[in-house]
Amino acid sequence: MDATPEDRLLDGRVRLRQAPNGYRAGMDAALLAAACDAPDRARVLEAGCGVGGALLAAAARRPATLFVGIERDAAAAALARQNVALNGMQGRVEILEGDVNLAFKSLGLPPFDAVMANPPYFDDPAALRAPAAAKQGAWMADGGLAAWTGFLLKAVREGGTITLIHRADRLADILALLAPKVGSFQVRPVHAHADTPAKRVLVRAIKTGKAPLALLPPLVLHPREGAKHTDEAEAILRGEAGLPWA
């Protein structure tokens, strides 16, 4: 454990040890955590939590909420448990080994009030140069996006929320896969720069929700000149602001 590099999130409020050669939590995890709006005493599940980057940041933002992370990679799950202990969150954050490609009922858990995920962005090995073996699971979805949305739909109770971040060009697929069972969609585009197309989208939906889809103001991450991040993005990364929904 001591040999594993340690990063600090939310302006130092969260300590995170990550494998040096594996997938490393970054901006997408930070945005997912900032978008989690679960109320006090709610039960929240993150599918594919990795070493806990988004999970622990969300838990730090919402100290009266209970969190469970599901991770199929045993080494990542073990490191996530270490990170839970490192941040003193053992009483309200739990890490379980489980696979999104299997039925949610195999976990033996009741449905959650909210679920969130940063699903792997690719399900076609020909779509990109093969990632390093240690990053394969984070980049490639074995069962495709359908497996992830199907798992999330079973994992959340009626009236509960589903929040995810994904590639902007998969938005139509996300809406189509979730629409039979959920509604009240809210979509927030995420742009690297104000004058470029969105590369990411944050999507929030309610199981059995009926409200019309709402396209929210975009989040712009970087200015063309000056600081590394826009003021809004910097405030989110420091934990001084969240990503509110309508």
C-alpha cells in the first residue's frame, strides 16, 4: 500500500491511491461525483467504481449519504477498500466485488435510491488502438452499453435516479436504452472549449419519471487562454461547487 502513488481530490479533502500503470480517475470521475445529488440517508450505488475516485469524492460531498461501489477487478476493489479506510469512510462506504455483465439480483442487495456510473467508452475493439492490459476493463465494455444500462435499471428503485457520464456521440444510444423504463431526462453537455463540440454528456433520469427531456446549459472545462480550467470547472474540481440539476 505504501508504494502506491497517492493523489488528492477536492482540494485535498480526499486521498486516493491509484495503481501507477492502471486506469487513473480523472475529470470524468470528478464530474460524475459533482453530479450526484442524492439526499441525506439515501443509498447510492456506483457500478464499476474502480479504485473509488468518483465514489469517494461523491461521499465527501455528501457526508450523510451511504455509498456502495461495485467493481469486478479484484485488485482495483482491494485498492478501493484501502482508499475507503484511508479517508475514514468505513462506516458509510462499502466496496463489493461484482460484474455489471451479471444480473443485479446476483448481488443479493435491495434496489438503491440512486445509481451512477462512468461506463467504459468503447465496446468495439476495432474502434481504437488496444489499451494497455491494466486499462482494458475501464475502456472496453464486454457486454456493450446495453449491459451497463440494463444493470443500472435493475439496481435502482422506482422513483430513484440514474446518473452517468459518457461520450456525447452515444447520447442517442443512452436515451434509447433507458427510455423504456425511465423518463424525466436531463442532459448536460460537457465541452473542452466553448467553441468546440461537446465530447461528453452527463445524463440524469428518474425511473418511472414522466417529465419532458431538459437540455441544460453546457459545462465548459478550459478557456483558450490563461488558466488551465474555467472558473466553473475549477470550482467543481476543488469541491467548492457541484453540478446541479434542474
